[in-house]
Amino acid sequence: MRLRALLETHALGLRLLGGEEELDRTVRGVMTTDLRDPSRYLSGGELVLTGLAWRHSAEDSEPFVRILAGAGVAGLAAGEAELGAVPEDLVTACARHRLPLFAVDEKVAFATITEYVVRQVSGERAGDLAAVVDRHRRLMTSGPAGGGPDVVLDLLGSDLDLRAWVLSPTGRQIAGAGETLSPARATALAGEHLAAIRAGRRSPCRTTVDGTAYSLFPVRNVGRGTTPTAFRDVRETVLSDWLLAVEADAGDWPAARLDLLQGVTQLIAVERDRRDAARTVRRRLAQEVLELVQTGAAPAEIAARLRVAAPVLLPGLGSAPHWQVVVARVEWARNGTDTGEDGTGGTGATGGSGGALIEGGPVAQSVLEEILVDPAWTGSGTGAGAGADATDRIAVAHTDDEAIALVPLPTAPADPVPADPASTDPASVQVAGEGARSGGTDGAEKPLDAPAADPGLHADALLAAVRNPLSAGLADDGRLTLGVSAAVHSAEGLRGALEEARHARRVAAARPGRVCAAGHHELASHVLLLPFVPDDVRRAFTARLLDPLRDYDRRHRAELIPTLESFLDCDGSWTRCAARLHLHVNTLRYRVGRIEQLTGRDLARLEDKLDFFLALRMS
């Protein structure tokens, strides 16, 4: 704004005392001071407000004005509340240094002038930023020349003093200006955003995390061929759309600022569309490999296809990989019923917008790509991945209602390379998952629960950091289930690994909870069988064995159930169990005898031990 505008605003009570020829100066801020030397707090372009408390004699005016003029301030406004009329020596000093001087009526508070100037200057900055955002959008629409969302976030910080970050639906930071959000805070913001979207709350969602206020704006997918938002079921995109998190409470923002932030989200959506387009090639190549695996193609044919795809899918991977398969499925309840694999959910789910069907495969594909992003991959450095987004190294296929990823686990350089030519091919569909470990193997397939030597993906670790936000997005009508295979060392083993991952996912689907995972090691355990026992059989079996013990514990305040659990956990060892429970062995024998008397079972028999063990697990 110009100094001249201040005079034209009568509510400010300003009267010009000198410097009429300088009224076209630009005001960039406002400062109130009574310091003799305020230069350390001046950056140029300010309107300085003063009550003249610094002036003790006429000689004080000249050095004060000289300091202001040297700092490049726009003008000086002196209050008349304390000393009455502005001293003539100050008028003379301002005229000598060509500094515009105003008198402030005693009825007008400095706060009124400050508020007016700040509001006007901020509005002008927002207008300038809006123009920059529009220009940046045009650049990015025609290609990546605009520099990505980081540039606009920098402008929000420098021009509007707003700190902002672009986050994925799981809380992964995609872009940000200045300080990086902590993973815990980013995950919490993503969860709040997904919960607000599922609840139908208006944008922006306002929330507080650890005492700091945030406003969350959705970044909608605007790619070519995308169905308009008004006609889409929110569940189709809630688990894949990005969000813009702004460290501010937008509750009292004017419409112009809200419109500006909506423009920023549209600009970020253009970048999202560009990245999705680049991922299309990798998805198609992954789809071709998957079709060969599913149709039982010869390993040599699969290996040959991988060699062709390697430059796109695996830039820079030079060692022969072991492979794992990860399968994911997203199911939605139909008409509010529970999700499940009995036909009540999945891709046949009825959406909330006109009953449209939700395609499960693409939703699961987006979710699995996000889950498998390596949090350590920053895209920095040199080489094929320099400057790339973390998801640029990920390719996931989908078939029907499943998403499927083939995960390479590079072997250590010292490991012998297998003689099978299919296994020496360095190509596969690259993903790097949270919880992944790289290291040598001896060619044998080791269980994923081996903590030291396991080089692969752990089912639970994949979901540890993303479980809460994804659960918020799934709300009460969605489920995500995930299965992870063991590592295989040749293209010939991929088909078996795919089936193993699918079986593991079905084990996860039989468990309670919105987000569940299972690994291959659970397929060789009773854990595989228990989830598929019908509920009525489960209840009858556990009631017959455990209800007499529960009733006894309740009536006598005994601890037969905990004693039974500990006895089985100690493999029937009297000494170890007594020590664990801090009991005398005779007391333990009395309790076990009482268990046998109430149930008619003999804990010395393997069959009865096994029945109790299963009953405790199923309960």
C-alpha cells in the first residue's frame, strides 16, 4: 500500500505535517517504538509509530530521524496524546531528511493504525502470491518446470508466514517448507484428515495436535479421465488422496485467503497427476509380469520379461535378488453390514453416491504402493533415483480386487550367485518396504520371524506406522488385509510365493480389526486353522472346557485359568511353572488337580493338553 492511502482513510486520524512529495512510498509493514535507536528492528518500508517518549530535548529529534531515514522507513507518525502538538524540531528534522511526517490524533489508538496497515499489506501479499500460484500452475500443467509443490510452500512461508506440508494419507511427508514434521505428528494429522473426510466434515478440517493448531485441506486427484468429485464415492479416493497441512487455524480466515489455499491444493494436484502418469508405465510392466506368473508361464519366459522391464523398474539394481510377494485387499461393507469374504463386502460394495460399485483393485493398489514406500528413501544424491519421489521406485499390479507387489531382496555381494539363469536376472518389480532388511542369504528360505538373519519384509512391521491413519480412513465399513510370502530365490518360485501370500492374507482376513496382516510363517501353525473354525463350534468348545474353571475362579476368587495358561506355557514343567507363579509345587499340584476334577480331563495326556491350549487360544 502507499502512504497516500493512509491520509485518505479518515478513521485513522492522520494529519500530514511534511513530505507531501514522498506520499507514493510503499508501506510494507508497521512498527511502534519509543527507543532512541530502533534500527536493529527495522528492515525498510515500515510506517513507524511513536509516542515521542524518546525526546527529552530539541536536540534528540535530528539523530532519531537520521536513524529512521538511514533504515529506509516509509514514514513517521507521531502521537499527540502525551506532548500535545508535534514539536517543530521534529518537523524540521523530517523535512531535512525527506521523511514524511504525520500527526496522530489523540483519539486514535496506535493499535487501530497497526491493524489497518497489517490487514492491507497482508491482503496485497496474498494477491501477489495468488498471481505467483497461478503462474506456477500454468508452468506445471505443461511440464515439471515449475519446480514442484516445495516452491509454492516456500512462498506461503515467506509471503504469508504460513508453514505448510504436503502429506500422503498415511502421513508420509511429500513436500514441505522449513522444518520437517515429526513422523508421529504427521501420522496424527493424516488420521484426523481421513476421519474428517469419512465423517463428511467441510474442508478445511481444523484440529490441534500437541497444542498446535492445524488446518487440513484435501488435495483432490484431477487427472485426465478422472470422474468429477461430485459423482464419486468418497471411499474410492479417501485412502489415496494427499492433503495439505497448514500450521494455522483457518476458522477466522477471510474468503480470499481460503480461495488462495484452495488454489494451492489444485496446484499440488497437478503435481500428483504428473507423478501418477509416470507410475502408469511401471504399473503396466508389473501387470505383464504378474499375468505370466498367474498363468504358469515358464520361468525362462518370466525372466526374459523381467530383463526387458529392468531399465524402467529397477534402475541401478545390480545384484541377483531373492523375491517376496505381498498381496493386499481392501473391502467395503454393503449397506452398512460387516465386511468379509462371504459376499457381504469387497468390490461388490455399494457406494454412498447413488449406489455405485467400488472397484477394489485400484484402491488396494494405491494403498499397497503407499505402504511399501521405504521411509529411508529421500530421492537425494546422484544416479537414477536422484530427485525422485519415494514412490518412483514402486510398481504394484492389481487383478480383480487384489493388489500384488513383487519385492526384490538384493543379496549381499559376497553371496554365491545361483546357477539358475532365471535367478541371476536382476530385474523384478521394485518396492522397498518399511521393515525391510537387506543382507546375504544362503539360498534357503528362512522364516520372517528370525530377528537377526531375516532379510525380508515383516507383515506386522509393514502396517505398524500406517495402521492408525488407515483405520481412520476405513472407518466402520472398510477393511484392509495384507499377506506376505517367504523369500524365493528364482523366477520358478514366484507362483508358489503368490499363492502363499494369498493364503496369508486370508488368515489376516479371518481376524478381527480394520487393518490386519499375516506372514508366511503363520501358515505352518495352528494359527492358520483357528480363524476358520465356525463361531458356534468355537463357543461350544471353549465353553465346555473353560466355563467350569471361570465359574470356580469367580466364586472362590481362585486363579485356575492363569494357572492353566502358565502350566501349558511351561510345557507341563512343575518346577518352572511354580517358580513363574511364585507358588510352592504342592500348591500348584492342588490347582492342577482341581482343574482336572472340574473338567474331567488329565493334564498328563498330550491330547488333553492340546485341547486346553486350543480352547485358550480360541477364547
